[in-house]
Amino acid sequence: MKPTAPLAVGAHSPLHHGSASRRSLLRGIAAAALAVPAASVLAACGDDDKSSTDPNAPVELSIFWWGGDARAKMTEDALALYTAKHPNVTFKKTWQANAGYYDKLATLTAGGNAPDIFQIDDGALSEYAERNQTLDLSKYADSNKLDKSKILPGLWQAGVVEGKPAGVPMGENTPGMIYDKGLLKTLGLPEPTTGMTWDALIAWATQVTTKSGGKVFGTMDPSADYKALWVWLRQQGKQLYDGKKIGASAEDLTKWFDLWKGARDTKAAPPADVVHTANAGAVANQLVVTGKAATSFMWANQLPELQKATKSELGVVAYPGDPSGQWARAALYFSVYKGSKHADVAVDVLNFLVNDVEAGKILGTDRGLNANTDVRTAVASTLKDSAATAAQFETDLASKFGTPPAVPPKGHVKVRSLLITYAENVGYGKATSAAAADAFLKEANAALAG
Amino acid sequence: MQPSLAELGPRTDAGPLAPSRAARRRGSSRRGEATAGYVFLSPWLLGFLGITALPMIFSLILSFTNYELLDDWSQIQFVGFKNYQRMFTEDPHYWHSVGVTLRYALIAVPLKLAAALGVALLLRRDRKGNGLFRGLFYLPSLLGGSVALALVWLAMFSRDGAFNAFLGIFGIQGRPWVNDPDWSLSTLIVLAVWQFGAPMVIFLAGLKQIPVELYEAASVDGAGRSRQFWHITLPMLSPVLFFNLVMEVIHGFQGFTGAYVLSNGEGGPVDSTLMYTLYLYVAGFTDFKMAYASAMAWVFLLVIGVITAGLFATGRHWVHYSDGGDK
């Protein structure tokens, strides 16, 4: 700075410099603020323009499922095999536990950001298909790009909503009562059998509770479990759903709630708070795993997952009552998002996952018995331990299955949670069986209608 | 007050000989400053418009429709006040959730403020180690609405949890607290009260502002501890108390995370923890009834607004500003 400069100027000129550089800084920020979104807009446009018809153009498919570590490993390996065969196709894989899965899927879908491929079950398939969020697979099935010739017709049909195939069934399962074999051996009690009546189960369970000195309750109380209720209703010639209504009467439901109230009163089943922890559905909280009860009401294909969570040996039988109450159910599906930019590739991936024998061997029976009969035969010989037990159980039971019911209607998810609420109301002693039955019927029917 | 050099700077620079030029310059630099101001504001402004104002207006519109989460836009129909009507007259869960939320807020807020004030009074003096204690008491608030904390609560207050093991030492048979519909809400209230650190820090700051002379004068006049508290501490602290009260009431009504985690997102057992915000979430994202959830959100906003306005109205009678700020 020149010493001749007047003092006043000298005093404020650094400040002036300061404001000038501040201003240029501002200009810089403004420019950056404008440039950054502009650049990302350009980049986004670039992405959109990649809709080329070149079959070897790189494609990244997003895929989303729920499940545990084991399922993640199998699914990732099967997808890697697809990438090995089609190097231009890669996957953005996202998976999480069942809790919160549907909340996230719904949010993504509502925002138009649903994954290209997502796992879904019969609870939600109608919701998504009726709202036009799943890709109609008809034309792929007609042109054989999605080969359904070896897929069991009943399972394929279970993925058809309002005449349009909306999901590719990835497996078949059926309800299975999983029990603690190890514990029964220790206590010297007989194992439960397929075909034993509900009353016989409860009587047997009372023995277990007594013999274990009250430490382990004989059976889980499945009064809040829609599939247990459904099997029980079917054994009396009824259904859980009659079109868009509940197929059971208030008397049926009262009888059902009373049955389990009796079981709790005789200590065959644990108190409501213990049952409540299992009702949320997480495998780790099932009473047969936590050692609180000798049985859990699950799907048969979940046996290996439960077995992994406990040291005691587990076994599986049908739900009590006549096994004709059970049916072969499409365990879960993969669907393609209607808005997927790579729908053709996504369908090809599903075709691969369901029909390719190698892929089937990698996936195993984690999502249920394979839907493709050839794959099922090939996979059967590779199964080990509890996976083999579960598959054997289901294969043996197949001849006794009743006709499969219609796929649950839209509103099923709400009905499921209403049943939990009202069964627990009875369990905690907050409502009588009859009052809970009335309230459940009223609200469930409203949910199905709306 | 003397204008600072920075304010004078550009003016002296122009010089007194060119007033019109200076004025023009001043005008343009004002405009420039305004632009700069908006540029600096733009992140907030864009954020406010894009992720607060527009979605809010949108949700207000939605609340008069039949929109469900996954519907196409073409399926939307206006249904007038039907959502509001259903809420007030047909939905028992709605009034239930209002009751749960009121019980939660009315118990948790006073307890939390009392705990915060009590601990702040104990820690107000600069004794050795008080800094550490202030930090420790603040710690739970840092973890605040975290999911991890709620999970810890779930583990501690279940049937086989640490709390029952502790009670067991004294031969007391515990309850399955979080899984017992009669106690689950209380567990949530304890979780909320335990996080009293944030209001405590604000109380501490407020206590420091009270002139020591007031206490000295009072003790010369023979006022004991409790009289000093009621006649000096409390009135002098009332603006801070008012601030904390308003914040905590709003916070209390919005309680969500604890209830969500403890009940697996369902408000159980048997709806005992179905707080308003949780029911709103369930309605919107689990049941897909987004229009209904929007209507719930707007009623909620109005009610919190009315309650806050009510607090401000009562505040006039008991909040004392020592600089006469309430005049």
C-alpha cells in the first residue's frame, strides 16, 4: 500500500476490497447455485436418452426384496449368474427385513421411483395390480418370452389379478406348524402329528406346559394369525374371504377367539404379552425360537430360517385339524414395475429366475418349493437338513391339499392387522370374544369395501 | 450508535461532490445487496417453497379428495368434507388416538419440564464436576428421537428386560411393561421425560441471567430458599419457562419415533400407543388412505396452532420480562 494515500482511504480501502471480494464470492455462489442443478438436469436428460434398442447396451436394473441374510446371499448369487450370461445387465440390489418393507415400497411407488423388479406377496399383489402399478405380463407370456409351460398352473393363476398376470410366482408353500423336537425329547412327550384336532393340540400343549414346569408353554396362541383362522374356517367348509367380504360369521369368530381363550386359561398357550411379541411376525421373535413355546404357526418353507435361529432341533407338521384345510399357495412373487424403463430385460430376468435350473439350484426352496416342476425335481436332490425336511413335508402333504381359495382381495393387509388388534384385545382381557368378533367384522368389511 | 466503517465505506468513497451519482450508486448497491440477500436466502427459500409450502398446499387439496397412495392421478375425485366427516363421526380409532396423544402430552410435558428445571437448579452453580454432570444429563437428548434409543427401551422394559431383572433383586415381580397395554404408554412417557437435557440447558442459561444482587438483597431481607425460588427465580425465569413450555408442548403432541419403534409401527399392543402422528402414518402409508391422512394432518396443525395461541394468551398473565418486553 502506498504511504502517500490519505489516511481515511487507507483505513477503509481494505474493507472496500473486502466487500468487492465478498461480492465476487457472492457471484461465484450464485453461479454455482445455478450451475449445479443445470448440470444435474443435463446429466438426468442424458440418462433418459439411453433408451436405445441395442440389446447389448448396458442396463442396470434395480431389484428389491425382503428377507434374511441367507435369502440375500442366494438371490445375489442367482443374479450374478444372470450377469455372467448377460454381461451388459447389472443389478442394483436392495433388501431389508419384512418389517417396513411395504411402507418403503409404497413410498417409492407413489413417487414414481419403484424398483424395476420387486418382491411381493398375496397380501399386497392385488393392491398393486388393481392400482395398475405392476406390469401386465400377458404379452410376454403369450410370446413365450416368459415361459409358463413348466410353471404349475395353480401357482401361475395365483399371480393373475383381474385377468392380467401381475406377478411371477417364485415358490409354493403351505402353512406349517413348527415345533420344538429337541424339547419334546427332553420332556419325554410325543410329537404333534398332522391331522390331530385343535382340541387335541391344546390338550397336548397343556401337558407340555405342566411337564416343563411352566417354563415353556405348549403352543403359540395363533388367534391373531389370519392363516390359522383361514385353515380352521376351511375345515368347516368356510373361507376367510367371500369375494370382498369376510366369509366368517360373528359366531365363527367368537368360537375361534373362545378356543384360544380356553387355551390361555389352561396355560396351554402363553399370556397375551408373550404372544404379542411373536404376532409382529419377525422370525427371531417366534416363540419356538425364543424358547417360550413348543410350537409356532408359520409357513412350512420358513423351517430352515427358524432352525438357523435356534440350537434345538425343530420339526414341522400341518396345522391341526383335517389337512384338507390347507392348500398350495404361491408363497411370493416377483413383479415388474409398470414404469420400468427396461421392462423387457426385467421380464427376462424373471423368466431366468423361475425357469433356469442352475438359478433354481442356487435359490433353493427359500421362497418355497420351486414353481417350475423341472426345476423342483432338480432342486429336490440338492436340498439338505431342514430345507429337505420342509420340502419333504410339503410334497407328502400335497395329495391331501384342498382346493386353493381365491387370492386375498385388496384390503387383506388391513384385515390382517385388524385381526391382530382384536385377537389381542381378547387376549389382554380388554374385550369379550363376542365384542371383538363384532368389531372385527365391521371394520374388516369396511376395509374390504373401501 | 455510531455507524460502522463498513456502512460508511461506500458513501465516503463516492464523495460529497457527486450527490446524484452517489445516490444512484447507493440505489444500485442496495438492489445489489437485496439480490445478494436473496441469493443467500435461496437455499432456505427453495427448501421452504419446494419441500414445505407446496407439499402443504398439496396435502390441503388432497384432504378433500379420495386419493389413495398408489392411485393414478386420473382416479382422484373431490369428495368435499367426507374425510373430515369420517374422522369425527365414523372412525373410533381416530378419537382413540386423540385420547392417547392427550394423555401422553399432558403427563410427559409437565414431568419433563419439572425434571429439567430441577436438575438445572442443582447444576446452576459452577462447582467442580458440574460441567461433567451437565454433559451427562444432556446426553440422552443428543440421542433424542433416535431409533436405537427406542430399541434399547424395548429391550430394557420387556418381560425379560433389565428393568424387571433389577426389580427382581428386591423380590418384586415386574410386568411386561412395553407389551402390556396398561403400561406401554407410561413406558413411552418415561422415555420422553428422560430426554430432558435440551430444556435443561436452556433453563441453565436462563438461571445464569438472573442477577445475583436480587438473591443477595432477598437474603438480607430474610427470605429463605423457597421464597427466593418462588419470588425471584421463577418470575425471572418465566420467559425461558414459557419458551420451553411452548416447544415441549408442540414436541409432545408430535411424539412418534418411540411409539413407532416400540410398537413395530402399529401402535400396539391393542392400540395403546397409537399416537396421533403414528395413526396418521399408518393411515397414509400402511392403509394407503393418503387423503384421509392429509385431512388428519391439517386438523392436527390447526389444533396445535390453537393450543400454542392459547399458551401465548395465558403467557401474558404469568410471563415476566425484566426489561419490560411484555408492554
